[in-house]
Amino acid sequence: MPDGGEKSLIWGSRFSQGPHPLFFAYGRSIGWDQRLAPEDIRGSIAHVHALRAAGVLSADIAQELEGALGRIAEDLAHGEVLPILPSDEDVHGAIERLLGPVGAYLHAGRSRNDQVALDFHLFCKEAATGLEQATARMQGALLGLAEAQGLKLWWGMTHLQTAQPVLVAHHLLAYFWMFERDRRRFAWARQQADCSPLGAGALAGAGLPLDPRATAQELGLGGIYENSMDAVSDRDFALDLGHAAATAALHLSRLGEEIVLYASPGYGLIGLPDDFASGSSMMPQKKNPDGAELMRGRAGRVIGRHLGLMTTVKGLPLAYVRDLQEDKEALFEIVDTTLDSLVLAAAMVQRLEVRGVEIPAGDLSLATDLADYLVRCGVPFRKAHHIVGEAVQAAIQAGGNFTGLATARWQELSPHFTADALHSLLDPRQALERRSVPMGTAPAQVSRQLREARQTLEGAL
Ligand code: ARG
């Protein structure tokens, strides 16, 4: 129970006794919501101005309140922790207590419902901005790596089976564009948080003649809610940020998986820098891709927390209900984890050593090009597919490469397969050139894509 019993709580006087210690501990949120102290103080200073403008506070009281709030903010900015007492339930009550006797004037026309919603909007807006920037840095790392790959080739895969040759840069750029969409999702989430709920009061609107638009403007927020009940009771702005983060974490996890996979000797396509790898406590030779594994694994936390918060908000009646207090721990973990993963990924990605592969002439990954050629000669695609399927079977028997087939065998398969045509068709570099279509992996298209990516990133930074 808080020291001083029920009277020490900002809402305590209506009760004959203080809260049961179990209930108090269960509902106490200061352990994590103290993180919102800077936002809470910013909101309170704006509220003091609103109360002063409404003629509710004298100039002296307003000044005293602002001075006291500013001093706490300064202490926090200098790294001091909020001096919490066991009787403090949440950050709002703690700050009011720290103001001393003048704190008694602060809460007029405001409820913790619009207060905490405001704090959380301010937090989400800033967190989204930080995530946007971290995503742009991650994109920069990917782009730098892609630019350095020149004409290196990889086997592009579908179903994790060899499919068609691609430029390594093309493969890496696929991630650049995923993160570009993530960055835009973060920007969207920032805009969703850019709205002030302060002035909604507990649910019906403040009972004092405040000007919430002026308060929003002072706080650098783009506008206010239309409806006070909506303002205090929805957390969709936080869910927008959670969704953006969950999708970015999911992309990081896919990239992590590819790094793990391609760094394994079975693929040998990626070399990890020593300082981003771990050893084994038992096997002295090991070099493990733990960073990439954790990047993959932590996505689970972000996605789980996001789903958890959606589930918390689901089914809640209007307006404020205490379930909403669960929003903060969830979102803090989402934001921190995603930010950590983006920062790690950017640092690790730019140091990856990427090895191209020598795709030999006649490689089976050129089969689609053989079929496309027959189509250009007028053969219906399904028939062409069938013919090349037979060629694949024969090539496998002849050692696993199309060059194992004699000209006579090709001619049996189709008279269009002349020696000249085959010479060009079985060259992997020419297969690349044939994909000089929008989105394609031809070197000219990839150069264009690299330029486009560079321009996009410059616009973002
Ligand atoms: N700690 C609460 C939260 O985070 C603050 C708002 C409390 N409001 C109330 N009516 N009990 O949601």
C-alpha cells in the first residue's frame, strides 16, 4: 500500500481505505511509463499555457508551474532518473507530486486519459521518425553493397532451388525496395501520431474553455481529434507504428535468414566479418552467424508484441479503459527491438563479403531461355516447355549440362535449335541481357535501378 494510505493517491479521497498492496502493485505502471516523463512534461507545460490563456491560472501560478516542470525536465535531460517513491502509481502522479504544492493547480481541465494519450502520441511520432532514419541508413548500407557487386552473378532461386541467373546487385536491391516501403510505412505512422488528444478531458471534452488547437500547435502536432471519446480511447496510431515495425522486422528476419543460409559452407556465397560472428564454446573451428540469427529471431518479439497490442485493443468498449495501459510496454519493446535490429543490420550488411558464382555455359538454369526462344520462333509456349523439359532430362543424363547434348539431339528436339542459336542461348550473360525489361536483371536495367535507388535514398535523407 502507498505510504500515507489512500490520501497519498491523486484519486484517493473517495475511498475508505487505500488499495490492497497486491492490486496497487498489479496496476502500478511507473516502472515503464516513467520513460514518458519528457513527453508528459512537454504536454503539461502546454497545458499550463492553455489554462493561463483560459484565465484559469494566474500569471504567478502559471509561471511557478512552468518553472518547476522545466526544472524536472532539465534534470532528466542531464541524465537524472525520476525520483520515484513507492507510493507513485504512474508517471503523471509522480510528476504532479514532484511539483510540490503548486502541482495542485496543474490538472484542471485534464484527465490522465487525454494526458497519457498525448504523451503516447508524442512518443510515437518521435519513435517513428527515429525508425524512418534508421531504415534509411539500412537502405544506404544495402545500396552500397549492391553498388559494389558489379556484374557478379548468383543463381536466383525459387523454392530454394536453382531457377535463373541474376545479378547479385539485383538480389540485394530487392531488399532495398522492401526497406523503402518500410520507411514509407514509418512515415505514414508518424503522420498518424501527429494529432493531439489533449483537451478531450476524461472522455467528453474539457469542462474549461481551453483551446486544444493552440495546444496542439504549441506541441508541434499537426491537428487535433474531431471527437473526444475517440481521442482518449483508440490506440490505432500506435498500431500503425507497430505494423510498420513488424513488417520491417519481418524483412530483417528474411534478410537474416539469407545471410545465415548463404554464409553456410553449403552455399559459400557470403563471408561474415569476424566481428559480427561468434565462436563455439566447444568446437574451436566454428564461426557462427549469431548476429543474423538474432535479427531473424527478434522479429518474433516485434510481431508478437504487435499482435498482443491488437488483441488488447480488440473488443474494448468506449471510452478509456485501463486495458489501454498495456500499450506502452508493448510499443516500447517493438520500437527498441526494431531499432536495435535495424542498426545492427546496417552495420553488418555493409561489411559482408559477397562472392559471385561462375555460372557455366549450358547451365540448366537457362532452360527458360530455350523455351522463350522456341516461342519467338512461333512454337506455343506449352509445347516449347515440353520440348525443353525433354532436353533437361537428356542433359541430366549427359552429366547435368545442356552442352552435353549433341547438335543432332537438339535438332531432333526442334529444328529451331541450330548451333548458332544454341551458342547464344546457352550463355548465361546473354540470358541476363535478354531480361532488359522493366524490373529485369539485365545489367543496364540494374544500373538504372541502382541510380533510382540512390536518388530515392537521397530524397529520404
Ligand atoms: N497509467 C494509465 C495508462 O497508461 C494512465 C491513465 C489512467 N487513467 C485512468 N482513468 N485510470 O493508461
